[in-house]
Amino acid sequence: MSTKTSESGVATSMPSVNQLKTMKDPEVVLVRINAQITEKQHQKIKIHATKNNKTVRELIGEFIDGLPDVG
């Protein structure tokens, strides 16, 4: 793991890219994304995920997979 210092000066541990390879397909490398959403949006997606037996990551991945290909 690498250590990164935030703007506030707090050191955080960040997993290396090699640690983010998926268990199902070791050739697929995951990347981390960050987005700011409202508390209401967060609650809504968490409830939707729970009701559908999925994780938020799975919901976002499915949404992105459903977008048209570019290029």
C-alpha cells in the first residue's frame, strides 16, 4: 500500500493498482472514482442497492455498462 497525504495533512493509505485487480478476472484492473452526492441521493442508492441485493459499486458499474460506447 502507498501512503498519500491529503490537503488537510492527514496521511491515508491507498491500495496500489495491483491490489485492485478483481478476483473473478485478474486481467481486469479496477480504478477508484470519487463523486460528491447529496445525503438524500446517497440514502436512495443505498436503499435501492439493498433492496436489489447489490452493492453501490455494482449499481454504478451496471449503469456505466449500459451507456453507449464512445468512438
